[in-house]
Amino acid sequence: MQSNFEKLIGTPAEWLVNGEQSGDIVLSSRVRLARNLEGKKFTHSSTSKNLKEIRDAVKDAVLDTDYLKKALPIDMDDISESERMVLAERRLISQEMVMHYKDRSLVASEDEQLGVMINEEDHMRLYAIGAGLMLEDVGRILSSLDDQVSGRLNYAFSPRFGYLTACPTNVGTGMRVSSLLHLPGLVHNNDIRKVVDGMRHVRLSVRGTYGEGSEVIGNFFQISNSITLGLSEEETIRNMEGQIGKVVEFEKRARDKLIKEARTLLEDKVSRSLGILRSARLIDSKEAMKLLSDVRMGVGMGLISEVKMNVLNELLITIQPMHLQMTNLEVLDPEQRDIARADHLRSVLK
Amino acid sequence: MQSNFEKLIGTPAEWLVNGEQSGDIVLSSRVRLARNLEGKKFTHSSTSKNLKEIRDAVKDAVLDTDYLKKALPIDMDDISESERMVLAERRLISQEMVMHYKDRSLVASEDEQLGVMINEEDHMRLYAIGAGLMLEDVGRILSSLDDQVSGRLNYAFSPRFGYLTACPTNVGTGMRVSSLLHLPGLVHNNDIRKVVDGMRHVRLSVRGTYGEGSEVIGNFFQISNSITLGLSEEETIRNMEGQIGKVVEFEKRARDKLIKEARTLLEDKVSRSLGILRSARLIDSKEAMKLLSDVRMGVGMGLISEVKMNVLNELLITIQPMHLQMTNLEVLDPEQRDIARADHLRSVLK
């Protein structure tokens, strides 16, 4: 019988598959809520016994909701480190949870739209992800889930501060809103610096694909709110949606300008990038991301139609080291991984 | 009706088509003889009237031989400059003859194995070309042709110096022997400098594809004898054949070493180069030569089999500017030419 891990990994994430309809510039909208149980110590100061109690209580509560009753609970102590790394590559758990896995769990819907990390930094991190720019929809669903869970558990809450969280930056709504954007046009015309500075000015943070401190590769940017105090959930989401809408406009204008001024050069670049992805025998992750970025832009701009956007989106996940490792029995060294990555790309893109 | 020019251009050269059997390292063997008519001034000091008389006499004589009775005579004054450039790209006439075309002619066999340039630097430049390393065979055929022509015309000959030629470096046998070699292995392992120095030490000259002063592109080298005095025709040819045989050995060893030490890297490079040639929308001549060189090496080493050597050989000729221009009605600017080159490569290699 398939384990919950295998079931989860065997189904592509909804936000990657549906990426086609919802435009190519915003890959995903993600909202998460940090919640803790009343009268319990925060995760980092709890005993293993307490953590287990918390985990059981949270699992029972979330699996009892309408949204997650068919969800797949996975205890991090039951799976291997490389399996945890696969979950992190799919953005279902944090990097932190790969290393600190004892008494931690994930409960996620098979289509990866909804999930709860249990005993990460907070007792609960509830999250929802959708394809494209749809923070309001995603926020609404998550808010309903949160309501149902809160009917089953007592949250640590202060009338003065709001939800109490392990890290003070999350106190208040406990909400973080983020979107993953693909901005090759702005990188290409060198306006990205201005846009990033503008985001920071309105207190949004801009990072690489994998959160804090991660490098920007393949022109994928993660934009998120950096404060959770003083604004309501609705205001935070509306504000983000507006700001991201502006970035999308800038990116579109950059692409229009590019295509007007250098269509042939652009077609050449996009077509060569696809040609290399289809023929390389050895390719590292960074180069593959860069080339996929070119091809994604080409598809988004209508310059090529032979590849589907959702295929490219899924590749962003499946070319990662642990996903490549998964289908191999023996442990791959970096060169073998680069070969496996090239094999995977050729077979998917041919 | 097809003109002689069209007939000649419409048939691929035998030395390119047959390149498969004869190995991939030596592309061609070429021998040429410089001959002048007795009692006539050299080309550069002749009047137009005299040049026309010489041309008529030489044409009559060579078209009367067994070898060239079906050959195609083309008067350079009858064709356009771009048509002359096409002939030069096919190595049927010299660059010099593109510019100084008045009263000059070419008589060449349709398969481009034998030809006579008339009123170039010398009254006659007879040449023969074959695929692979076969200087002795090529020399034998050319010598028979020369015998037949000399039965019909009186050559300027001195018992002391041999054949008299316009340029003193050709006095003696009037013979130049050359081979076009593809040496990516030696370039790759940095031994090419040593090999070139070795060749120069035994008084062979090493140049790029298009003769004196031309740059080496795509690792194609032209090796030729630089002295014609003091050695018999047979000695010259035997000597060259021996020297080139040694270079071929060095190149083979370099390739063996490469494949032993870096097979995957090499496969990756070759496969990517083919991928780029198959996908570029814009490509300049230098880059195309470089990539074709990689793919040629890959085919020669058995790393890929999806492309035939003769297809690659023909591309070396047909991606040149005037060949690309030929199929277009309007004059191409450099960017349009790079587009036409990419289109041609994609359609031939797909």
C-alpha cells in the first residue's frame, strides 16, 4: 500500500498544474497563519511529551475540519531525511523542519492546496496555496479553515496583541502573505532594482525562491509582507494584491518593450534555451533554472508554443536534487545528479 | 536552361559527399599545378587581347582532354560578383579571382574533383581534390590531366628551374599540395601549437580554412607545402602524406585521451552544440563553424549517430554568406544573413 508520503508526492500540486490559466508572471499565492495553543509552551521550550500531546490534539482537530478530513498526515519522525527534503523542495514543509523533525508533523491535502505544519516554530502553521494572483481567494479559504480549527482548539490570543507567536515578528494576525513571481523582463531591462526597492519601501520583503537569505535564481522572486501587527488580515491581503498587481504591470511593460525592440534576439534566446534543455547530458540546477526561466518567458510571451507552461512549472520542482534522488536507488554524487537532471529534462521536454 | 554556373552549384562536391568513408580528420586532399604558356607574358603583364587568346587556347586544350571533356567552362566576366564569391566559397576559384575577373575563366568538372583556373596569377592553375587523405591518388589523376594538356599546349619550362611561374615561390614543380584537417582534439588538449610548430619545422605551412592569413575557425586547418623547388612531385606528395598521417595519429590519440578522461563532458558538449544548431534563430558564421566542429568531432568519435558526416561537411560550405545570399532575391544585411543561416541549419539538421 502507498504511504501518505508517496500519495502526496505522486500527485502534482494544483498550483503548478493550473499555472496555465492564471498567467505566467505570478506562479503562486500563498497565505499562512501562525497559531499556538493556549496554556502550552512554545515548541522550542516544550518537552517531547508535551509536543506529542500538542501534535495529537492538532491532528485530531484539523482532520476533523471539512477542508482537511481527507488530508494526509505525515509524522516527520516516520520518514527519512531525504523524504523530508523532498517535502521541503515542494514547499510543503520548511527547511527548518527537515532538521528539527522530532515530534513534528505535516497534514496536507493531496493536491497541496492546504496544509498544516505541526510543531514547527509555532504549534501550527496553517497554509493555503493557489496558482496565479489570487491572494484574496486563498486567504478566504484559509480563514474558513482557521475558523473551523479554532472551534476545536483554544488558540493563544491576547486582546491587545492578537495571536501570540513564538517569534515577535508574527504577533498580531500571525499571517504571512507571499507570492512567487517570475520577472525575467524586469531583470533583463535592469528595472528590477527599482521595483525591489519600491516593494521594500512599502514594507514588503523580496527574496529568492526559498525564503530568507536564498539567492534569486532563474528570475524567480518571492514577495511577502514583513509586518503582521497593526493591519487586519483583509487589509494585508488587499494591500499585497494591489502591490503585486503593480509589479505584474511593470513586468508586462518590460516584456512588451523587449519584444518591440528585440523580437528576433529574444526568439533566438528562448529557442536556444529550449534546445539546450533538450540536448544537455549534464546540467546543474542553477543553469537549468536559468534556461527554464528563458523558456517560461518565451511561452508567456507567445514566442513558442511547443511547450506547456504547466510542464515547465512542474520541472521547477522536479529538477531539484532530492526529487532527482528519489527515483534512484543509490545515492547520487553531484555529477550523477547533473546527469539525472539532464536525463529528466530531455525526457520531459522532448 | 541551366547555366554552367547553376549546374556546378547544383551538384554537391564529391569531396564533401564522400567524406564519410574516408574518415573525419582529413576532409580533403588537394593538389594544384601552376603552368604558363611558352612565349606569352604572365597574366599580370598581359593585355586584355593577349589574355583572351590565352584563355581560348587553354579552354580548347583542357576541354579536349579525357578528364575535362564534359567539364563546365565559366567565364568570370559572364557572372556576377556574388556568383564569383559563391565559387570562391566552394574553393573552386581563388579570392583573388573574385576581384580580378576580367578575361579569367574556370573550367571545372561537375563533381568539382578537377578544375582549371585560367589567367589567375598563372595562365593555368590545374587542380584536383579528393575526400580524405589521398594525396597520391589525387596527384596521379592531376598528373595525367597535366600530361594530356601538355600534349596540346607548350608550357613555359626551363631545364634548369623547371616550370616557370609568375611568382618565384612556385617555380620548379609548380605544385602545391594541401590538405584540410579537422583537429578539435589537438586544440582541446593544447597540443596544437606543438604540432603546428613541428609542421613548420619540416617546411609545411599551416593556415586557416581560406588560405594565407586566414583565421582558424572551428578547428579546421589547412596544411600545405611551402617550397616547390628541389623536390620531385612524387617526393613532395609522399612527404606530405607521411606528415599528415602523423598529424592524424596525434589527433586520434588526443581524442582517445579525451574520451577516456571526460566522456560525459564531451557527450554533453557535442549534444548541446547540436541542440543549439537545431534551435538557434540567429547565428553568425563563426559560432556556427565552432558548433559544427563540435558535432563533427562527436560524429567522428562515435558519440552521436543522428547526423551524418557528409551532411555536416556540406553545411561547412552552405552556411557561408554568399551561399545563403544565393537563395534570396533581395540583398541580406548581416542580421538577415544570421537569420537565414539559422533557418538553413534548422531545416538541414532537424
